[in-house]
Amino acid sequence: MKKMDSSIEAEKSFAADIYRDRAAINRKAQAVLASGSRQITIRLGNGELALARQQAEAKGLKYQTYIKMLLHEALMGNSATR
């Protein structure tokens, strides 16, 4: 019984960590979206798009929001190194 209780506690802890991580990612995505935006068109390879969709789904985000967030992070990282 003690082993089962330990397993349940571990699952609860894991679920709490996932919820906290998703909440942080969603706050970051909302901040990026709130900064103002303009609609554009971009061509991506099928493999890149599939990977972005898969990663976004794992993080609980829409794939377009996820791509925008990645682009924002890359641009900010490049400007910091200059």
C-alpha cells in the first residue's frame, strides 16, 4: 500500500510540474501576442511545420502562437549578442 501511495504522490507531483510549466509558457506566449502584431505569410517545410505542431501540442499551445514565440526568442537572443 505504501508503494502505491508513493506512486500516486509522484504522479501528482509530475502533474503539478506540467501544469506549472504550461502556465509559464502560456503567460510568455500571451505577452508576445499582446505586444502588437501584423499578419504575414511565411513558407515552411512540411517537416518543420509538423515538428512545430507536435512541440506546440506538447506544450498546450496553438502552433502559430508557438512559432511566433520561437521567432521572438530567436530575434531577442540575436539582438542581445550584438
